[in-house]
Amino acid sequence: MSSSLSDLKHSVGLLRSSLQTLSYKLSFTNLLTPGCTESDWIPFRNSCYLFSHDTMNWTKAKDYCEEKGALLLKIEAGSEKEWVRP
């Protein structure tokens, strides 16, 4: 019986975590900018991000972003650093 209760507590913890993640993701549904409606764009903290796999210099990347109605992200400080891989 103790094992069943432990398993149930573990399942409830996983469910709670999943609900928090879902709630966080759903919080963007009313905040999405037009770019976020496209499948490649990723919503993150009230902004939309596109990770392009194309290789280009800074000027071409900036022009590409402007054509999409976006700005080229320059990671300096703040929450965007969470995107940087160690």
C-alpha cells in the first residue's frame, strides 16, 4: 500500500509539473505577435523568436529579419541569455 501511495504522489507531482508547463505556454496565446503564428517562430516571455539555420553575415541577417518585420537579436544581458548554450 505504501508503494502505491508513493507512486500516486509521484504521478501527481508529474501532473502538476505538466500543468504548470502547459499554463505557461498558454499564457502566450493572448500575447502572440503576428510572427508567432507561423510554425517556425517560438514565443518566449512576450516576444517571438525565429532560429534560422541559414548562414549569413550580420548585415544579411539584419536585412533578412527586417524583411520578416523583425529585429535581429543581439544577446547582451537579461532573459535572452537563457537561449545561449553553455
